[in-house]
Amino acid sequence: MKRLGFLFDGYTFGSMLKGIAVGSGLMQGQQLHSDVVKMGFCDNVYAASALLDMYAKCSRVEDADKVFKYMPEKNTVSWNALISGYAEIGNLQRCIELFMSMEMESMRVDDATFAPLLTLLCDDVFYDLTRQLHCKITKHGLQHENTVLNATITAYAECGCIEDANRVFDNADGSRDLVTWNSMLAAYLDHDLEECGFDLFLEMVRLRMEMDAYTYSSVISSCFGDAEQSLGKSLHSLVIKRGFEEVTHVSNVLISMYLKSSTQSVDDALKVFEHIDVKDYVSWNTILTGLSQVGASEIALRLFQKMHNDYLVIDHYAFAAVLRSCSDLATLQLGRQVHVSVVKSGFEGNEYVASALIVMYSKCGIIEDARTSFDASHKGSSVTWNSMIFAYAQHGQGKVALDVFDEMTKRNVKVDHVTFVAALTACSHIGLVDKGLDFLKTMETKYGVSPKMENYACAVDLLGRGGRLMEAKELIKEMPFEADVTVLKTLLGACRACGDIRFATEVADRLIELDPGDHCTYVLLSDIYGYLKRWDEKASVKRLMREKGVRKVPGWSWIELKNEVHAFNAEDYSHRDCREIYRALEELTNEIR
């Protein structure tokens, strides 16, 4: 246009700057800024507003503010662009200052004024401010504008007031779009109100709404555990029917759902993974993390090897997941190779990778290398400290573990409930019962950490190992919540240590009532009867297992040979070389004799 001699005006510059802002083309924007100045359009409100919007969207909000400062005439678009720019970098104070200035100058506000402000109100301390803005929104008649409506629902939910979010949603009948429904759905699910979330989703289905990938991924992400497994599979069918199985994000959530639902759903997760055409790093991290968490570590290692062979980018999440798998299988040689890759990739200092390295070396029996990994980490949060305390505790070095705890508190590293699980475990391993109980009592008063179920379970184990079963019973009665399966199993183990078969039977009955399909309860009770040589009762437990269709899950062992992990259990004939293996085992047995 310049070459052909066309005349520019404020609208020409405004249109070009809008295009540049969308593409974040800062250099081109700065060149146009120079042309705006040269041609005398700095005073043009349309061109100047587009200019400051361009700077804001290119993350140069200070430059946007300078343009704004020298504008002789400002309109609502100018103010909104600057508020949006500061909202993008999270500067709530400056956003509020600009909003108050708008009001003082009697500038007209609209939905684009309030929406950026509301996105910054993401904590319960902002509840009063959210209400004040909501009142102003209503005063200006903007409560049914979709951008403001949706942002208000999210703001109330983020402030912890789901009732207000629900009230806004209910009052918006007739003004809701898909984002409104998705916002309310996310609010319910973020507050662990899965039943309300599922009901809302079913209402969307009943209304025949055209749902998007976000809707499905939100509701699928809340389907975990055996109770929701059938619902998760139904949603998977619906995803396929609606054509969203090709969306990578939805497939990633399906993988996570299957691996969280049950150890029996590994094959379903793998099928979803294999059918993803474009796997992103989240796809790989989700499958690796999920497999390591459900104990399918051999498969996780094979997939990691494929990642490595295909020269895919491996990040700290993938390294942490594969190191957990190495820990499960105690594959020291492979773990060391992964450690070399970690160092080459620059992730040795990452707290999650360092934590996984500590656990891996600890489980492989090399506590010195675990300590070396700990020393090389950044140690800025509790993650690596907790792992190191656990490692020393599990190696029977309880005193060293407590020394690490003391060092952690001296450095003012923020402790959490996991820190105290580790500290209590250390006390349990070296018989410091009173010291452990003191940790439990002072968690909240001295360290500001509320005890959780795991902490009480550790304390019960501590008392059981110390032969103080009556105190363990009293502690469970004094807990601020109902004892779960973990606490009761720990108590059952304490009954065995103390030889209290009558109470053990009561606890076992309660456990069977809570989870009749868990083989661990029956096995533990059977072992107690066997320990006390009460063979008739031991046989009756086995009969009860048969009647209820409960089978003992066999234990597995692993051996690492030439970077390949072989898994087997008792009397296992599944390996292709089983005859040679048993022949060698027989020869070794004869030599031992």
C-alpha cells in the first residue's frame, strides 16, 4: 500500500496491528509503531488502542502502558486492552487500579472489562472482591454476557464457594453456552463433587447438547476406582460414537482413567495409547506414570526403551516414571543407565527425578548412591528430603533418618504429612515409640501440619511393634475420622505381633465387611492362626476364601540379565526356557545340600 501511494488512516493501522497482535509479531508491530509516529496517528484513538493491545499481547505490557499514558483520548477498548495485558501477567493490583480509574473517569465498562479481572481471583482470600465485582456486573446489566457469566462461575469456584457458583449458573437459564456448562462441570469436579458433576453431564446429554473435547475429558478424569469403572467405559463408548477418540487430549485422559480404575484395565489403557495417531509428551508421560503406579513396570520399561530408540524428547516426568519402574523391579543396572541419561539431559537436580533416583538406589540396596543423588538435588521442597528420610528408615538407619529430618527443619524447608510418615517410620524401625508419638502430637501445634490417615496408620504400627496394642486401639478411637482399610490392616498386623487373636478376628471381620474381595485380610488372618498353631481356624479362613471366590494374588520375583528383566512366580512354567531354568535350579539346590 505504501509503495502504491495509498493514504493510511487510523483504521488502516488499527487493522494491521490487530493482525500482528494475533500472531505476536513484535518486530513488525514495532515497525508499524514507528510509522504511526511518523505519520502523526499517535493521537488517533483507534490506532493507539490497537498499538497498546499489540504490545500487551506480545507480553510487553510496560510498553503498552507507555502508549496508554500518552494517549490524549482513551476509550473503553483502550482501558480493556491494558487491563487484559496486566491480567495476562497476573498483576491483580494494577488491574484493580485501572478499573477504579475507569470508574472515577465515568468510563463505560463492558464484559471485556470484567472478564480479565475475574480470571485472577483464584483463591479464597479473593471471595469478597469476587462478590464486589459480581455486584458491579449486575449493576451494569452484564450478568448474562457469556464471557462474564462463565468467568464469574469459575471465580466463585476458585474462591471455594461452590454454592455461589451454582447460584450464578442457575440464574443464567437462557443465557448459557457450552462454556457455561463446562465451567460449572469443572467447578463441581474440582471440589470433589463427582455426583453433582455426573448429574450435570447427564442433563447435558438429556438436552442433546453438542459437547466438546473439554466436556468429555473433564468428566472422564473423575472416573477412577472400581465404582466408576463401568461409567468410564460407557463414556469411552460415547467418545468413540461422537468422534473424539482422535483428539489426543481426550485419549490421554482415557489412559489415565483406565490405569487409575483397576490393575485389570492395563490392556484397555494400552489399546487407547496404541490408537493415538499423534502422541504428545503428555501421552507418553501418562502411560509411563500410570503403568509404574499399577505395578506394570516391565511394560513401562519396554515403552521407555521405544521412546529412547525413536529419539523422542524425554522430560523429567518420563524419567521419574521409568525410575519408579526400575525401583519396583530392583533393576540396578538399567537404573544406572537411566541415571546417565538423566545427567546428560540436565534433570539430575530436578526434585522429582532426584526423589525417584533416591528411591531406586535405596530399593536396590545402595544407600550411598541414594545419598549422592540427594546431595546433587536442589532440595528446595520436601520431596527429596522425604525420600531420603524414607530411604534411611527402610535401611534400618533410623537415627540417620531423624538427623535428616532435623537438618530439614533447620533449613526451614516446609514439611508436610509425608515428612511425618517418613519420620514415624524411622521411629518405628528403631523402637523410638515415645519419640514417634511426640511427632504425631506436635505435627499441628509445632509444624502446622494436620495429621492424615497415613500418619495415624504409622503410629498404630509404631505402637504395635512396641507391644502397646491397647494404646493403638485408643489412638484409633481418638482419631478425628473413621479408620480406613489401611489403618485397620496395620492394626491387624499389630494384633499378630502381640498375639491377640480375639481382637485380630474382630478387626478382620471389619476389614472383610469393608472390602470382601481383598485377599490380604484373609492371608494375614490365616498367617496369625498359623503363627499361633491354630490349624483348624487357619483352614476355616481358606474355606471362607473359596466360598467368597477370593484368590491369593501370587507374589512375583524379577531377575535382570543383559538389560532384560525376567519375571516369575512360584512353580512358574511360562518362560520359554523353563526346563533349563528348573534344571539349573535343581543343580544349585543339590550343591547347597
